[in-house]
Amino acid sequence: MTAGKFIVFEGIDGSGKTTQVKLLAQWLEKQGMSVLCTREPGGTDIGNRLRALLLDPSCRDITRRTEAFLYAADRAQHVTEKILPALRRGDTVLCDRFIYSTLAYQGGGRGLDKEFLARLNELATGGLVPDVVILLDLSVEESISRVLGDRLPDRLEAEKSDFFRQVRRGYLEQAAQWPRMFKVVQAGVAVEEVHRSVLVSLEQVLT
């Protein structure tokens, strides 16, 4: 059986990843493809428990390294339980965040050593990398405006704007480092326009 495609969506909070995953899944299913939509942190029962812990605003004492290890634990479970079986079935996997979030948030935002994070990601994934990464790029100001709205922020969303500037920079540095894998899509426009740009970015992967 032919292995499925693995497509990852990345971007700072509020960039529209969840919406674009849903729209792409609908489009792919209309083309007759079998699709698995998943996310990190989460995607499994254990992962959802870890997600609740990681995003809990009351858990402010989590250290940088502890945070990185918790994300890695979530990812290890996710890859083994959900992603690899789906790819082996020939499904197209759409994942909202993957290893590049760790490099951007824990590396760029928290300032952890990126070589340490790369080794941690390698252990968690067994070396699995996606076919393509769609980076939905959005200004920090627009991100904050979209995320906060009328609700209380979670633990990560409550970080200061300088944190998210470092995260965004971390993403753009990765896109420059791996230009063949990363497709940068401007996310500050209408949802349907972003969706069209995503489809254009995926033409070579999906043919």
C-alpha cells in the first residue's frame, strides 16, 4: 500500500491553522481522498490530558525544559498512536502543529538550545518529517487581536507580545532554513483567499 501524505500547518496563535486544516480536509475528501485531521498537543487521549496541563493558566510554574519534555511526550504518543498508522493505511494526514512549533515556541520564544530541541524531537518522532509544512504567517498585532477576543487567554496565549515576536521569527528562520519543505502563506487576508493560497502551495505534493 502506498504511504499517505503528511501535511503540517504551523503558525503563531490566531493564524487560522484549525480553519485551514478543516477547509483542506473538505477539499481533499471531495477529491476522493481519505483524510485524518489531528493536532498537537492532543490528538490522543493521553495527549489531550497533556494539552490540558500545558495550557492551564494556573500552571505558571512549569519550567522551560519541563514544558519541552511534556510536548515531546505528547508527540511521541501522537506519532505512534495516530500519525504513523494513518500514513501506513495510505491516508493523508493533516496536522495542526508538529516539531516546528517546538523549535519556534520553546526555541525562539523560551530561548532553549535548538540542538537540544532537535534531539528531543528526533526521539519523540523517530525521525518522521512531513512532506510539506504550510506556515500561516501573521503579524503579532493581528494574532493578539484574533486570539483574545472576548475570552480569557490560556497559559501560552497570556505571554507578552515580545514572546510572540520571537516565536514568529523562529518560524520564519525555519522557513528560510528549509525552503523546499516550508510554504509560507500570508494569513492576514480573507479565509477563502488563504485557502486558495494553500491549495496552490500544495499542487506539487498532491499530484
